[in-house]
Amino acid sequence: MTLGPISFAAADGGPGGSGTSTATITGHLETGAADFVYLPVELPDGVQRIAVSYGYDKPTVPAGVPGNSCDIGIFDQRGTDLGGPGFRGWSGGFRTSFEISNTEATPGYLPGPVAAGTWHVVLGPYQVAPQGLDYSVQVTLTYGDPGPAFTPQYPADRAEGRGRAWYRGDCHLHTVYSDGRRLPTEVAAGARAAGLDFMVTTDHNTSASHGVWGPLAGPDLLIITGEEVTTRNGHWLALGLPPGEWIDWRYRARDNAYPGFVRQVHRSGGLVVPAHPYCPYVACQFKFGYQGADAVEVWNGPWTYDDESALDTWDSRLAEDLRAGRPWLPAMGNSDAHSVPQVIGSPHNVVLADDLTRDRILAGLRAGRSWLAESAQVQLTFTATGQGHRADIGERLAVPADAPVDVTVTVAGVPHGTVRLLTDEGQLHQESLDATGAGTVLWRTTASLASYVRAEVRHPLADGSAGQGNSMGPALPFGPMAALTNPILLGSAPDDQE
């Protein structure tokens, strides 16, 4: 939906002139308005800065009826084409104003030339009340010399690692560059305090923060650039984007645009990860399906009912993929931390990688050589041995169907926790840890009985019990998750699967 344009006279004195010009437009959107409403703004030559502010009414609505909620962003004279070069920033509903110049911009927006031509302010009426939505947009142009260009400082693609080792990292984090309240400096400090080796920055729908992370990375912390792509049919993480690359979000599942952006991420060597697929909020549940995904976020922040649902769906898909001889989808866990009291690194991923570099961390996640931890205090090793061979998390132990397989889980840091071993049949073994939170669990099976085995470590329920693996009662028959592994596959691989 495109509205009538706002026009400005040429800058006073022509190029190099000074002063400001302001224009305001008001309007009304009915329930059922388009997802995105474009307001053209005709910019003359000589503009040094564009400033935009907006507001909308929030009428009272009955309980259970959505009220008004409207996002905002902007595209420059290069156009509004899906995935095109004109994107200049997005702040969703987090800010009521922003500014852009050649030298600087409000967080969430991209500094750069304020060139003459038709720009578009974008309104995103996320929810519209039955009464409709009245809005007002004010645009102010400041004329003058453009000033020096902004110089981005991108993070390096490697840190000082330990060679092939297990590295801890949180792949879903927000800052003031989208709807977080932490500065990038605070997020980097929080990652270090959480004992992380790497982190991925994933602000909503913008690459604007990529250029500030360089000085915050270091030998002890690899910072990988990414984005949380927030569509009207669910959210997904684009992990490992080249610094400065942006992924569009202006589509629904019915538009068939998603596969093209999946290909864009893959061409860049990045990962596509559906985020919190059962999140109960409006437009958060993932509706695109898992074809093309590289992993799925089954654990998002503190363990809740929607995580339990995501885990169940992932486990069912795991069994289905292995039965069909298809590549399986690894599980991930991230904090999605926005502000205090949300804890950076709770949970996070512990990844076996050949070194602490962008490409090798992404390769470890893609291969499922990882487990999920509530915090750095939780330690875990998980192996399967048989016929003189050993397999670690994410690997296959190729043994005859009837050969004994010994599964070993060693845990520390979960007092009174419960260790569960699960296969395609469900839970087949459970043991409790004592007050020290440390222990080793041994279990024997065969490939004929289990096509895979994975481990969970749970905290006790509120009543102090461990729960029951065959419970048909509450949605949470076990306590909150402390650790969760990707599977070890058992037996020979089908001929059509690597």
C-alpha cells in the first residue's frame, strides 16, 4: 500500500545551503490494512540529514481484542524492492523517531548519503484495533554539507582458539540496535561474564549494528554477525552473515519469498535457524516449514511450555528424517536476551569445532556436533562405543545391528538433577544425580533397538521429584532443562545418506 508523496522545495541556496524544512502527514488505517504501508518522501538536493518521528492512537479495546501497534522503518531512493539495496533501517515499534546522515544514524538505521530522490517511510501496522489506527508522521530535512562518511568497524572472523575443542556460544542476542536495552558494550561484557567463547549478534531486521562490533571482539571472544528475521509468519535466525549484509522480512509463508532468502544466507555460508517456533506471541510461531533450515532453536531463554513443544516436534522429526534417510536437523539453544533480567548465555550452545573461527563454528553447528547448556557451570560429555569404535555427539557409530553399544554420560553442575537417555522409542533410561550434581551414567543398547540416542539433564520439579518418562499427565512431566544433546546415530547409514 503506497500513499501520496510528501514533497519539499529545493534547499535554500541550492547545494551547500542551510536551514531545515518540515512536513507532516496524517492518516487512518482500517482493520485489515496491508502489512506494510509506504509513504513516499521526495528529497531535493543538498540534504544533510533526514529526521522522522511518528505516533498513532491507542484506543481502549475489550479484553482479548488486539489494540493498535505500528512499526516503522525507511528505504532510500534506490527503492523498496524485496531484498533490494534501498534498505536504510528499521526500529519496529521500539522507537518513535530516528535520524540518518552520512556520518551517523540512530541505532537500527544505516549511516550514508542522504541522496536526492524518492525515499519511503514504511509503516508496519502490526495490529489494528476495531476502531482503526490514526497515525501522524513528521519528516524534517536539514540542509548542508554531508560531512564525513561513517567507517564501519566489523569484527574479525577468528579469535584465539584452542584448536579442535568444545566452544561455548550464544547465537541469539539483541541490543539497542533493535528492541534490546543493552548497548553492544554491555552485551559483549555479558558474553564474557557468562564464560562464552563466541556470540552472534541478531538484532531484528537490520544489519545496522554490524559496524560497531569490531572493537568489542578480541582474542577471547569471537563475534559473528547475523540477524533475526521477523516476519508476520514467524521468526528465523540468519547466522554468520557477511558483515553489513541484510535479509528482508517483508513477506508471509503464502508469498513463497522465504526460499529465496534461505538461498541468500546459504550463498554467504550462513545458517538458517527457525527461532522459538512455538512462541505464543502474535506472528512469532514459525509457519514456513523446516525445508532449507540448518538447525532449529528448541530452547529459548528460561525453559517453558513452548520449549517443551519445540523439543517434542524436533525429536519426532529426527526419527522421521533418519527413517527416511534424510539429513537430520540439529537442535540449538539460545538466550534471546534483550535486557535485564534476561541472562546472556542462558542457554547457549557448546560446539565441537576445529578452531574458534566463524566458518568452523558454523560448520560444527551445521553438523550437530553440539549440546545445549543452561550455563557454563554445567559440564557434560556424551559418547557411544562399540566394536572398538567411538562416536561423539552428532556422529554415527557404525556397528552391526546386534552388536552391544555402551552409552556414557558424564555430568557436573546439576545438583539433584535427572539424566535421561532417549531413543526413537522414547525414554529408555533414567538416573538421578546427588547433591554434588556430578555423576556418570552407563547404559547398554544395540543399533537394532535404537537408531539414535540422545541425552537430557533436567532439574527437579518444584516438588523435588524427577518426574516420570511415561507420564501422560501435565505438559511438563519433568523439571526444567539443564542440558540437552544432539543425537549420536547408531548403525550403518542408509545408502543415500552421508
